[in-house]
Amino acid sequence: MLPNVLQYPVALFGVLRAGLVAVSINPMATPEELQYRLRVSGAKTILIVANFAYVLAKVIEETDIKKTIITEIGDLLPYWKAKVVNLVSKHIKRLVPDYSLSNTIRFNEVLNIGNSRQLQSIAITGEDLALIHYKQSAEGVARGVMLAHRNMVANIQQIVACIGPAWREGEEVMMTALPLHHIFCLTLNCLCVLYYGGLNVFITNPHNIPLFVSEMRQRKFTAITGFNALFAALLKNKKFLQLDFSSFRLAIGGFRVRQAVAERWQAVTGLPIIGGYGLTEASPMVCMGPVDLSGI
């Protein structure tokens, strides 16, 4: 139950290497939504950012959770930066409401414990369950989608076959503003970019467009994924219009991107937004528009 912070992939890969199942939950989930997802999935341990621990505290007695791992936003940043970020978040901006939970352990303490142990090889097959991701159904009730290791590996290979020619191994810098708890971003941004030895720049709060653009200005970014609202918000920012797009090679839009937004985007950046269609059950990409290599 995390936003886009480094703790997310670190924990995810640890869970998968241990042969366990990762359940992704939107950190903005209401107490009722959180309780439902935890009970249906049968989760026994939860990793949660301290900012939302108060939500868990309201419902934890109605779940099967036995251990809670608490992390703060800055935990995996360099030492002093972590101290400052966590201090500002908790005591200055007051983004961490009071909560009371038992059987808790700090994320960095978990890492220290793991670092002192030897990794035991776990026999995992492609048919073994890897992830449970929730999606809204037509009835309005969230449904847990069960994805096996083979599902994820196959979709990574399919995506790479489509957009691989536009990427350069070890050189990609992906702006990751969409939430990692969404399977579209997890597969395309996190897993596919890492497959190419690329860099993900995590945007923890994509609603803060000025800060987002500031991050883009500091990077020679090559790719971005987004939804219509995100692309539109960026295009309204004057400093975004002044960015250097010389290294930019790929933009992929999930769901429906409006024609006016797509045309404006291409006029500003010089590249089209490639449309992608997917389903959580397909882990998630089903098809996408052709990648035009003429300008690369």
C-alpha cells in the first residue's frame, strides 16, 4: 500500500523472490475498500506508508493481517535527505495522521534483518501465482485479478516486441507518474524498463505538476506513460513547454487520449502519443499503436 517510492519495487522483488504473492492496493483506498481487499486476498502481512497507516488502524481487526511493516516516504533516500524528507512530511506538513497499530516493524529494519540472512532458493514455476491486482467491475465491486509469473513474463516479451526497436539498452529514462499499483504502469514502466536496463524516475505526487516538470527538467528523459488528464495538465504548464525534448523517444497513453490533447502533445514534443489498450486480466497490454521509428 504505497505511492511511487523506491520501497515499492524493492519490496515487490523481495516478495516474488521469496515465492510469495504480492497484493497491490491503492494507498488512497478508503477503510472499507482496504478491508475488503485484505480479507478477499487473505493477506497476512502488509507494507504501508506511514501517511496512510491510520486507515489500516481502523479496519485491521477485521482482517487476517498479522504483521504490519511501516515505511516513511524518504526511507530509501540518502541518509540526511531521508531525515529531512521524513521530518518535513511528519512534523511540518503534518501528512502523517496519528495511528495506533500493534505488531509493527520498520521497513529499514526488515531490510537489515534480510541482509543478515542467506537467500534460500525457492522452486517457482510459471504457473505459480505472482500478483493479485484489483480492478473495478461493472457492478462497482473491486475484483481481484490473479496473475501468474508466466502471465507477467509473457506480457513483458510482447511489449518489448512492439516497442523494443524504439528503446536503447541501458539508456532509457522513464518518467513514472502513473501509480505502480496500477498494472499498466507496473508492467510497462517498472518491469519493461528494467528489462532494458533503464531508469525509472518515480513521481510520488503526479498532481503536483510544477514539481513533476522540475524533475523532468533535471533528466534527459526518453519516455513517459500517462492518461489523458496527465498529458493535458503537463501541456498547460508553461515550463513544460520550454523543456528540452531532444532525447525524448516514446510516449504511451493508457485508456483514451482525446484527439485535441494528442495533437497538442505532438506539436509541443515532436512525438505522437501511442495508444495502448489493455486489461488487468491480460497483465495488462493487449495491443498498441505502431511505433514510428522514422524520427529516431
